[in-house]
Amino acid sequence: MVDLSARADRLDAYLAETDLEAVWFARPNGFAWLTGDANDGIVGPGCGADGGGGVGVDLAAGDAAATVSDCGVAAVGYDGTFRALVPSNEADRFREEVLPDRIAVETFPWHASSLAEAIADRSPTPAATDAPLGRDGFEVLDASRLRQPLSEEDCERYRELGREAAAAVETVCRQLESGDPEYEVAAAIEISLASRGVSTPVVCVGGGDRARRYASPTPSDAELGEYAIVSVTAERGGLYASLSRTVTFDAPEWLEERHRAAARIEATALAATRAAIRGDLTGETGGGDLAGEAGDAGERAEARATSGEVFEAVREAYDAVGFADRWSDHHRGGAAGFAAREWIARPGGDRPVTAPMGYAWNPTVVGARSEDTYLLASDRSEVLTKTGQWPTVEVDPVDVPALDGLSVDAFERHTPIVL
């Protein structure tokens, strides 16, 4: 369960800092951050003025890009106490199965009001919401910053999700055959994850031909062929874990070299992230250790190193391994937690690098991909998406200018398997 006392401390600090009276979470990841469960439903009044809404969240866009279509059917608010606004047709289920006892439930007629109207009618102002309401007295909150860093309880749930996501994906991958259609592989992965109570917002399957041409191949009817890359983002309780696995049948000669290059770029991103957390990139610390100090309200170190500084190390790594312009083929990952990516590293990015926090870097090198979700802190790194049943190697970061003079560790990376 979510530690609501720790969440309340963080929200109290936010309200005091901003001079707001209340804050509301209607997007699925914000709702889950406070409740540990989802705010979807069969009949959803949504945030829109006409009651429209859904949960079609752009996993890479970040909270600043939220729209009314990103809302669920219910919202949780905090103004010194927690309360949830739930449409009348969903009230019993939310009381009995979704919401912690500490969160009071208030209902509104599903046929008469939108969620936005319910919030506007019942909230003190000024207030903030994690999706735009289009109402006076309400500003849009970048909830991602409130969700960082992770608490100790978040980290433990994240470990469980990572293990189960990896087990589900690897179980399917070990049974693949060259003639399998990509969409059948995707369906098997979704079933394997669902059997563990895990949803699959993203599943990409690329056989040898399409994996060379596309960084994120959505499943098609093409057969796997020489090899396959399976990339998954798994979600449970609002937390997201991403991983990729490569399976070979008759691998092209270049695959091993390119996969090694992708793994070294990923190791460089991880090393730069840890350096940013320790303050080695800028001289300012970004967080604490995995015992949870940085995750507790009132003890969060102000992060100075930025996502843009880590990105520069990634770009330099692409140069060093001989693929100088390929960094721009696709985003290369970033912080993870209550979103598939809380932020994505970009040139000049200014998002703070915090800890303890999930980080999922996903470099591709023309038909090869290396990706796992790590839990990083100043004192250690931990692979979350690992079972111990898939082969790994220790991979050294690339010697790049961003890491000059720093002591960096090797990172355990998953390798392709031969079937």
C-alpha cells in the first residue's frame, strides 16, 4: 500500500511553497501515485466539458503535455486531507476495491457532471490539477516533479514489478521460433504479463528485417526471421518498468558488435546518471541512497545536475562507438517511475536528476537494442528487470569527455540468446 503520510508531507510542502489551497490528480499515474491503483472505469465522465475523456496517455510526453483526454473517471485531491471524487456509478467499486480507507469518497452524478465540473464545484481555490480543467482558479501541475524521488515503499514495489515483468517476457522469448509472426509474440507477452497482474501499455516486436529499419517496431504479421527484439513497458500499481530482450535464430554477423555498442552506450548513460546523482558532473548532489532518505519529504536534496548533462554523455558515447549521428533516430530514455519515462533526455534538457529513482535507458544501434530499468542511488545501482535466468555480461562505459576523471563501474547487461 501507498504510505499516505509521506505523500501528505510532500504535498503540504508543495502547497506551502505555491500558496495554493488544494491539488488534484486525475491522470492515471498521478492517481496511482496516491492510491496504488487505477482510476479507469466503464462509463467515464472524464475531464472534458462534454464528459469526454480516457486514459490515452502519451508515455513519452511528460506531465507538462497533459490534456483532458488523459484523465481517468475519478480524481484524488488534497487540501490538508485526502478525498476522492468518483462518479456515482463507480462509487462502490472505488470504496471497496481501489481507495485506501484514509481517502474519503465523494460522489457526483455520472450523467450530470464531468469530472472537471465536479472538481471545480468542490475544490477550494486557488488550486492545481495534473490535467487542464479550463476553469478559473486552477493551474496545471507538473506532477512528475512531485513523484520524484521514489520512496522506500515505492522502491520495494518497483523491485517486485521488475522481477515479474522480466520473468513474463523471458518466459515467452525462450519459446520463440523463427517463423512466429510478430503479433502472435506480442499477444503471448501480454497474456504472460496479465497472468501476473501486470498491464502492457507498450509492446514492440521486431523481427530481423523490421528491427533493422525501425527503432520501435509495433507488431506486424511479419515473421521473426533471423532474430527478434522484444521491447516491453509493463505497469502495475502506477509504476512502469521497461526492458528489451534479443533472441537469435540465424543471427547476422554484425549483430553481436552492434548489440555490444548499444550496451556500452547504455552503460555510459547509467554511469553519467550515477555521477549526476553523486554530484560529480556539477558538484551538487541529486539525492540519497536506496534506504530511502531522498524519498522522504523534508529530506530531499535539491538536484543540480540535469537531464541535458546526462544526454551529452550519451551523445558522446554514440560518437565514440562509431555511430555518431544515430542518437537522433529515437529517444534514448531517461527517468522512470510513475510514468514510462518521467522525463526523456534531450539536448539542453533541464530536468533534475534525482535519487532514489528508476532509470530506463534504451539506446539502439541500427538493428540492436539494449534496455533495462535500473534503480539508481548515490551508493549503488540495481537492475530491476532481472530474473538471473538470462545471460549477462559486465559492460564498461565508453570513455567519454563527460566522464573524464571520474571513477565509473561496469554494469551488468543482458545479452542476446541463441535458440
